[in-house]
Amino acid sequence: MFGLTPFNDNPIKRNTRNDFMNIYDMVDDFFNTSLSPIRNLRNDTFKVDVKETQEGYLVEAELPGIQKEDIKLDYDRERLTINVNHEEEINEEKDNYIHRERKRTAMQRCIYLKDIMPGNINAQLKDGVLKIVIPKEEKPDNSFNIEIN
């Protein structure tokens, strides 16, 4: 069983309406809020940490409950894009009771990274954390002295 999610966590919103409308809000919030842990990520997104070093970048994204088949990584125009498309279906049949639930989660994050070496990028998903190691491109030193005539 999934952990319970509060169905109306904004007391200001709750107190500004009359009691008759509150019951409708509570019912809407209850049925529109999934009890899945993945929905506890605010605004259908995920946490990302980006660290820059001399050698490159380390990107860590928290993706609990997501499989690597649900993740797509792209790099275009100096932007790393992490796309997640996760589909889940739950079927329970007991006695005469049938419970069927379907859920689709789509999330995306874009990170600006320039001067990367595209051929040596390494990505690994372990224990719900996606780690992407991106080496920087070695730039030639184009500085030189100019003599004055």
C-alpha cells in the first residue's frame, strides 16, 4: 500500500471558502491526487544536482520507481534533456471486487552544458538515482602575444 498524501494541504485556501464548497474541494483533491510515491514529487518533476569540475560535469537526478527503459537522454544545442515517460497499470481481482488503475507520468528537465565531449558520456541508473558523467572538451589555447610595429 502506498503512503497517504494529504488531500488539501493549503489551510489558507481551505479557510477562505464556505463549508459547502469545501466538501467539493476535498472530494476533488482526493480523487485527483494519486497515492503513488512518484506523485509526491512536486509539480511532476524530479530533483537534479549538477556539479562542474575541471574535467567535466556530474549530473545526478533522483528518479525513484523509474526504470531505465522509461528514461531518454538527449543533447542538442548545448542542452542536456532528461525525459521520463513512466506508465503503470495495477489490476487486482478479489471475490467480486475488481480494481483497475492506470497511471502515466511524464517529466522533463533541461540543463545547459557547454563545451562537452559527446563521445565519452556515461549514464547509469542505480537505486533510483541517475548519474551522468559528461567530460568537457579540451579547448586549445588560442592566446598569443602580438608585437607592436
